[in-house]
Amino acid sequence: MDLWFARVAARYEHALLPALRHRVWVLGGAAVFFVLSLFLTQLLRKEFVPTQDTNMFMARVMTPVGTSLDATDRAFRQAEAFLGTRPEVERVFGVIGGFGGGEVNTGMMFITLKEAGDRPRDPQTGQRLTQQQLMDVVRRAWNSIPGVRAVLQDPSQGGFSASRGGGFPVELTVRGRDWTSLAGYSNQIMEGMRSSGLVTDVDSDYQVGMPEVQIVPDRNKAADLGVSMATIGDTIGAAVGGVRAGKFKDKGRRFDIRVRLLAQQRERPEDIGRLFVRTASGQLVRLADLVTIVQQPTLQAITRKDRQRAITIFANVAPGVSQADAIVGARRIAAATLPEGYSAIPSGSTQAFQDSFNSLAFAFVLGIVVAYMVLAAQFNAFTHPFTVLLALPFSVSGALLVLWLGGQSLNVYSMLGMILLMGIAKKNSIMLVDFTNQMRERGHERHEALLQACPIRLRPILMTSFATIAGALPAALALGPGAETQRSMALTLVGGMAISTLFTLFVVPAAYSVIDDVVVWNQERRRRGERLGEGLAGAWSRWTATRHARGSAS
């Protein structure tokens, strides 16, 4: 091993000579590489968390509003029957009625899949389907069932809640004054999102309940005839709901005796209009002459955000689409649809996605500033910390390159990996700069100090870099449920450490040499300025002394 390190050090010293000789070209090429690597951010998918194969997903199966429980059950069983034909499915748990109560047209289903390695190969593609691919197959099959609309959800994309809309990667809250207009604009936005191809499973928390019969009395006409609102309400309640007329006991049990119309006399809304109420004068008036009977669906709930009526639209990201692109597309559609007085703001996972990226970017910049301040205090100079921190841009370049080559996305975990690189990558350049300064303090000239310090420090640099990369490799190659989160962070560390180490060995010495020349030039310029100032001061003093002597002589 020692022989191998000696050979590598000799070759490195041989390569370092032309790098120092053409230091400007080295720095220019490194700068071009860094700038070009930033364009990879346009090629990488951006998402809050990477999509994971957790062997489980949820689904909401819905039938049209007003569908009976039996009809919903039949549609639900059709959906279950399709899952029974898929060998990838291990078990299914379903419930009809919704978690909010009263949603007889809604059913929830929890599907557990077999482990990725245990799933049989698909006969069409010859490959094992991933969770996302199987969800797409189920989505298409269920939505082809007449009268059924299915919304699927991946629990890895922000969690799941019993309420509608919890944890979807794309969420927008539409706010406005008028509830009717708000619902119409929300439907337009949802249609635009469906046709954009950026999202799937578009839905909202605008929940229309079962149709109900609303009885609107004509108060003026009722007042003219002497019929009170209480009389109208009591009459309808007694005829349809019934009144308790007595009690009946049988074998120790007590039953209420309720009196109301026969079932065939109260089945239709117009049956209410055939009832009679008594006026103040004792006459009977048909109820149809005093009220208007309207049958329409109602809302289960009216939601508000910040004291404004609001409807939340949520959706999944379409396969192959970046979450950031889906969010931008959804907001663009909302901005083109909503008039003045209405707004669409990110919420839920979408808001968490934007806040997290902004916070991590701020933490990255703050870390660089704090690192510079600490290094400036340790080196007792303002230039050497800048040389040390030159390793950071190339760690970002390496991370972006490996993420792109590995088919990964730019997410919270990869961003955390880049922040970790800030503390790991700059240690190599610290060793180079610090040992070079020590060599110069011993009397070595700058060029000679670099040629001696860099090969000597090559071994500890390579050892620590190899150890860091080796420690991250198992996580980068991790398999099994949830491995995607480990892989993105580990690949960031591996790529950033490898590229930053390579560039540190050549860019830092070249930058050290250039910056030292700038410092020497600045010091020389200041000395020339001081000498010029001293010369001018001496000339001024001699001139004033000569004038004073002439004045005294005269």
C-alpha cells in the first residue's frame, strides 16, 4: 500500500508542475466546469421527497353523488375483483362510507403489495412492476369502470390523513368571496390541470353531499293568512318524521309509538305540497300555496382559510414529471383562470416543498459565511479562507453530476447531503493551505512550498476521501423499502467528495499561487504609495522651509 501511495504521489507531483505553470488555464477550466454543471439543475427532477417503493398505497373509490350504498358496494367489489387478478397484490383492506360519515358514495381501500423482489414479472414487459407502475395500471383499470372515479395516493409523498387532500405532492388552496363562483373557478382549474398532462388523480375537498329537499316558505303570504312558520314546520315534521303518540311495552321492553303518513304518501318531495295547514281563522290551506319545494345537493362542509372561503385542489404528479414543474404548471393554470379578488396559494406538501428548499438554500449560504468567518479567524487572514472554500463549488458540481447519472432527483435529502459536503469537502483544502503556510514559514519559496506540501498531504487527503466514499457506498447501493431516501443523500456525498477531491488537488494550489501574487502586488502597491507619500511630504516640508527662510531674510 505504501508503494502504491508513493507512485501516486510521484505522478501527482509530475502533474502538479504544469498545473502551476498554467494556473490561469486551470482556474478558467475549473470555472467553466462549475458553470456547466449548474445546467444539470434544469435536467434534474425537483421534488420534496423521492418516490419510494413502500409496498403499499391507498385509494379512494367514488361513485356519483346520490348513489345508494348498495350501488357503491357493487362498484367497490368490481375494483376489488381487479386487484384479485394482479399477482403483485398481497392483501387488501377496504371500507365503504368514508371516514367523515355519511359518504355512502365513497370507499377507502388500503393495498399491500409483495416485496419488490418477490413480485412476478409482468407478462407484457417481462419486468417486475414498481409500485408507481402498478398504481398507474390500477388507476387506468378502475377509472374505466362505469360510474367510478378513483384517486390513488402514495404514502411516501407527504403522508396520508383521513381527510381528503392530506399529503398530496401538489396542493393549491383557492380563496375568494363568493362560494358559488369559487366552486366554478376551482372546477375550471381542475379541468385545466387534468388536460395539462402534468398531474393525475386531480380532486378537491369541495364535497357535495346527498341531495336534500329544501322547503322555502313565502313569509308574506303566510302572514296574510295567519300561518306561522312554527305551524308549517310542525306540520311537515309530524307528517314526514312523525310524532310520538304513546308508548308500548312488550316483555319488559318499551317502544315508542310514532304517528306519521304512510310510506307511499311521503316518498316524493311533491307529497309535502299536498299537506294542509290550519290558518288563524281555522281554515285549511294547501301547503303548496305557501311554500316552494326545491331539491338540490348540499355541501358537507364549507372550509375557510384565513377567514376566507377556500377550496383545496390536490393531485399526484404524473409519471416522469418533476414535482416542481407540476406545481409551476398548476399555479400558471390557476393564475390564468382566477379573476381579481380570487387567489390560489400553495398549501400542504406544496408549501412544505417550497419552504424546505428556501430554508435549505439559506442554510447553505449561511454555512458558507460562517465557515469563512471561522477560517479567517484561524488563518488570521482574509485570503486563505477564500482559497479553502474553493473546494465547495466543485463538491456541488460532483453531487449534481452523480445525481443526474444515477437518475435521482433534487430533493430534501440530496440538499441535506450538499450541506454535509460543506463540512467534509473543505477539510482537504485546509490541509493543503495550512501545510503550505508551514513550509513557507520554514523559509521555502512559494512555488517550492506548494510542490513539497501538496504531495506530502496527498496521502491523508486520499485516505480520508476514500473512507468517506466507502462509508457512503452501502447507503448508495441500499435496496428494500424506503431505500430511495438513503440513496439520494449517499450519492450526493459520493459524487461531491470524489469530484471535490480531484479538483482540490489542482485548483487549490493554482488558486493559492494566483491569490498570493495578488496579495504581493497589493502590498507592493501600498509600499510604493507610502514611499510616494513620504517623498511628497519631504518635498512639501523642504519647500515650506525654503519659503520661511526667504521670508526671514527679507
